[in-house]
Amino acid sequence: MTAVLTSFGELPAVQLTAPDGAQATITLYGAHLVSWKSADGRERLFCSTRSALDGSGPIRGGVPVIFPQFAARGTGMRHGFARVSRWRLVASGARDGETFALFALTGSDLAPQTAAAWPHAFALELRIALRADELRISLEVVNTGTAPFSFAAALHTYYLVEQIGQVSIKGVQQGALAIDDKLDRIYRDVDGPITLSAGSCTLHLKHTGFTDAVVWNPGAADGAALADLGQGEYRRFVCIEPALVDPVPLGAGERWHGAALVHAG
């Protein structure tokens, strides 16, 4: 079986396994990718030991799906409702050498209070596919209503590293970016490849559709203040997220598509 139902903490989840041994685990809560192991068995994503895994709050780590608001840049829920809503698994299988799962979220899936706060007809589809040392995530937003709306979106990816002080990121600015303390920076109009190097870890990142890249680590002080982050765990990850930070309009019947490709090399 390429996809089996399992659990992650107390959350129902789907586990994908490719013929070459690559694996991914996605919770239905948030369609949240919480684990990606490349074919060599190495975990590539960070997930906090103190994260809520019972649906009581957002998961700290993995790949939260951000929609329809980025951070607090709006009047709605911080980072939007997609990451705290229950998605549906609508398809899975193997195609073109990839093992994949497809998840969907519409207004009818939302809690009543959430639906009331977002009075727009929409459909989201998240496709997660893997093979060998590659992970591909694609997000599609469809305006299924008769009036336009605007939205922001991101794939808030937490990459696992051995030590934050070893991180070097190329492709977001002139020269390499190093991280020695708190960093929260938006890079606009990033359309080329990004390389993350940290000790024995090297990842090659490429995104389409998303116009921005956000690099984040809370640093020591802010990390200690996060209740869902273990002591010193800020040293074990860096977030590099493909994003639409500023809301973009989507007309009635229109659709938007963004994708991220990660290659472990």
C-alpha cells in the first residue's frame, strides 16, 4: 500500500511510502506534513516535542499550510484557519514515479465560527508527493463563489538541522545568509533556487507561484517564550517558507496554484 491510515499523537493521519523507502506522514488536522524521510531514512523536518498533537492548537513544526492570512497581517485568525481545520483525504496512489496524497478543504469543512468569519466560497487542494530524495508540495486555491476575494498563503516549512549556527542559505540575497540569533525576514520576488546547508544536511529548494520567501528562527529569547517549543529546540530548525505575504485578488471562478520542490542532495 502506498498510503495507509495511521495516527500522529492523537491525530488521524496518512502515511505515504514510496517504493524506494521514502516516507511522509500527514495529519488530517491541517493537512499538516509532520514528517518527511528521504529514501535514506533520514528525517528532514523538525517537529517540537512540546507541540499539541490533539487538535487543541496549531502543530509546531512540519509544514503548516497558511491560508487565507499571513501572520497577523489582517483581521482574521493569525496565519489563517487552514492549519487548524480538518481536511479530507480525497485521493492517493502512484503516478509518474511519485507516491502522492491529495487533501481537500472547503467552506463546508470549517467550524461554524470560522466559516462565519470567512464569508467566501472557496476550495483548497493540497497535493503531497515523494520519491527518492524529492518532496513536492502543491497548493491550489479556487474561488468557487460569485464575488472576488483576496488571500495570502504560505508553506511554513520547518527544516531539521543539527545546529542553527551551522546554517547557510543561498539564493535569497546577495551572498550566503547565516543565522546567529533571532531572524524573521521576508525576501520579495524570489524566483530562483534556494540552497540550505547545515552540517551534513544540504537541501535544494525551488518554488513556483509563491512570490516571496520567508526565513525565520525565533532565537534563544523568543524560543524560550514559546510554550510549544522545547528548551533549546530553536537550535534544531530553520523555517524557509514559500509565501504570498501580501493578499492577492482571486476573481469568481478563478484558481491559483503554487508549488514547492525540495531535493535532498
